[in-house]
Amino acid sequence: MTNTARRAVIGALATSPFWMHNAFAQAPTTLKISHQFPGGTVAEGDFRDRLCQMFAAEVEKRSKGALKFEIYAGSSLMKTNAQFSSMRKGALDMSLVPLSYAGGEVPEVNIGLMPGLVTSYEQGYGWKNAEVGKELNRILLEKGIVLVSWIWQAGGVASRTKPIIQPEDAKGMKVRGGSREMDLMLKAAGAAVVTLPSNEIYAAMQTGAMEAALTSSTSLISFRLAEVSKALTTGRNGAYWFMFEPLMMSKAVFDKLTKEQQALILTVGGELEAFARKAAQQDDSAVAAVYAKAGAKVVDLNPDIVKKWQAIARTNVWKDYADKNANCAKLLALAEKTL
């Protein structure tokens, strides 16, 4: 073959769809992960940021660099409440965000912070392979979301004044619940509710716009709420506040990956669930020491108190959720089977 002919063949290949497809397929894909929590390192800091870093490093390693990641902590890429909607549209690749933040857009997801419905890590993590978890997964896929890592966190209450232990303690106080359903329970207990994401709690409590806040043990630590609190009710011995805060991916983005890449993402996501559970439980205990050191009064709940809150939720909140639509009613019925 002459040089002229060889150049002609190479030129034809370079412009052919087949050649272009393979060249594109071999190029690394960079995915963006957004979350609202303080950034740190793989070894230190908020475990949710650490999990994102561990996930990114492991997937990149196993994919031999075909998949790479950029992690944006502290809502540095976009506002907290925009993340879920952006994933649904394919405008954001991945996020680790409380699922209940999207309750205004997709009512079904408020099952992830339903007061008194989940009262232990065993129960929460058991959802994944139970009927309720399969149904929730189905609904999220229909809404354009892929669950990558199941993450549950217990939570407590930080207060500028007195500790909130019994339901009557909340009467007359301005309190952040964390979800529409949690707010309904607090209202039933006589509280005035304040709605905002966890990364805005510090400023609201500092100014007095809010007197108390329910949030995860990890957020109680990471957002330095001990600096503006005089009391803490922990979740270490029992809690009516369990939040589902998964690592998620846009289905539109997920579907563009190869089958091998999809399987890898789900495999690594599943493997990190053990780390998430252990880290969350460690924070349930660590938060008490953090607040005690800051001079706050630290109290715990017991099973009888948890049942009091659960009774209020069952009467005033669960039915309200089930009445939203058929999906909500089915999810609640399936979740109650795990009690």
C-alpha cells in the first residue's frame, strides 16, 4: 500500500462513527458528587464526606481510571435543596443528601424521615432487602434516581435552652424537625416549626431564630452546634428520629455507563454501607462527649419515651402521609411490617 493510500484509509477510519464511538468509550468519564457537609480527608472529618471520597477512590481504582470523580463538599457546587431535582434532570451526577429534603417534589420520599417508623439501625438497614425497600427503590427509579448506598442515621436534639425529652417539653419552642412529617409531629406536641437544611441550623440558632433542632448525630458534631447549645438529647440509647440519607445517582447519567461500570458503582456503594453504619453509631456516642465538653446538659431517651413520640406520630402523622397517594399508602403499610 502506498503512503497516499495508507493516509486515505486512516483518514476514513478517524471520521467513521465506529472509530469515534470507540475513542469516546475509552476516554475517562468524570462524575460530580455534591453534598452539603463539611469537607475533610478520607481518614478524618464528617463520615459522609469520607464515604464519598472512599467511593470515588475505589471506583476509580477498580475501573482502572475509566471513571473519575470530583467531590464538592459544603454545597459548593449547588444549593442543598437543588440537588435531588438536578439529579432527576441529569444536571447533577451524584449526591449524598437526606432523601426527605425532596418531599415537596416527591411526597413518597418522606418515608425516609417518618417519626417513630424506624427506631433502630437493624430495622432501617433491613429495609433494603425487605418489601418496603424494593418498593422505594422502584419508585425512585421511576423518578430518575438510582440508590447507590443505603445510609441510615439516628439523631438527637440540640437546644439553646432546656433539653427536649418528653413531647410536652417542645411546647412553645421554635424547633427544626428535618422533614414535613417530623414537623407535623412537633406541631402536635405544641412546637412552632422552622424549616431549613441542616447546614443552616447554626446561624438560625445563633441568632435565636430557632431554639432547638433535630438532626443526625453526625451533623450535631460537624456543624459545631455545641457552640450555640446548652442542652443535647442524644439518640444513642434510642431514637424516634432516624433519617435515610443515601448516596444517589442520576438515572439518566447511570444509564449512559456500560453495564460493567453500573455494576461496579452499585457493588462499591453496597460495600460502603457497613462503614456508614459503624460510623453513624460511633457518632451517636461521640456526640455526647462533644456537648458535655462544651458545657451542655446531656440527656438520653429510653424506650418508654420513644413510644410516647411514636404514639403522637402514629395518630397525627402516619395517616397524613398515607393519604397523599397510593404509593405513600403502600410504602407505609410495608414499612409497618418491619416494626
